[in-house]
Amino acid sequence: MKRGLDILGALAGLIVLSPVLLILAVAVRLESPGPALHWSRRVGRFNKIFAMPKFRSMRTGAPDVATHLLPDPESWITPLGRLMRRTSLDELPQLWSVLVGDMSLVGPRPALFNQDDLVGLRTQAGVEVLRPGLTGWAQVHGRDELPIPDKARLDAEYLARRSTWMDLSIIARTAVTAFSGRGVRH
């Protein structure tokens, strides 16, 4: 049932948001040289690496690490990228990843391929059995503000408590969090 809801939700989202996706893609291309999408290597279900699309929010040539690990993140982030990150608009292309089955609408956010600490803690807790999500339980509890152990703990809590009702609640809370920009550092 969850996979069916993911397909329907992703398809509806891609159709309804297609004008927004097109406008953002053009705006990214006009703002700075390079592609509109950045394909990030992420850790998926059963710790397999997959390519996850995001609207490019950084200048081309930025190191492929978590933003907080960059020496001067603000020098890499574009002005439009700052806005997209604060509102989570840069995440919209991930609806494609939900549609093709690499992701779910709700689940643990996919770790970067080099976030061994987070992947290790999630694996210890058995969370690797879940498809990563466009949003998740940890995101509605702090997003970037959460330390890695807290993210892994919340992901494990989601694994234990997940249900359709919980997923719908997380989606609703995500909309409020995304539009407020709360919990985003860069």
C-alpha cells in the first residue's frame, strides 16, 4: 500500500508542480553556469548507492560533502540556492526518485555516500531496510539542527512506529516546516 501511495503522490506532485519545476530549472540555469540538476550519490535502501536529483543550489565545482563540512559554505551557495534550500524547493526533483522506487514520500532522509557515521548508526538500528524519504520523522523534529545520533534515533523511532497515519502527519508537518524555513542552517 505504501508503494502505491508513493507512486500516486509522486505522479500527482510531478504533474501539478511541473510549471514550478520548469520555472526553477530555468532560473537555476540563468543564475549561474552549469546544469539545473545536481545528481547526488546517496545511500538508499539496504545501503545501496543511488543517484538522487536536486535543483543545483551551489556553484559548479562545489565539493560533494555535507554543506556543514565546507570551510565557507556561504561562498558556494547561490542566492537562488539559499531560497530553495530554506523552502526545500531544491528537493522537488526527488519526486522522480520516489516514482522510480529509489525513495519513498516518507522515510529517513538519504545520507550522502560519505556520511559513514549516520549510515553506521542507522544500520545498527535496522533502519537500512526502509526506502529513504523525501521527508521524514527527523526532518519534522529539526532538519539540519539535529546531531547525527539524534537523527538516527528518530529514524529508528519511525521504523518502529510507521503507519499510513504517521506518514500523512509527517507530510502535513513537513509542509509547515518547509514554508517556514525552520531548521535550515545553509
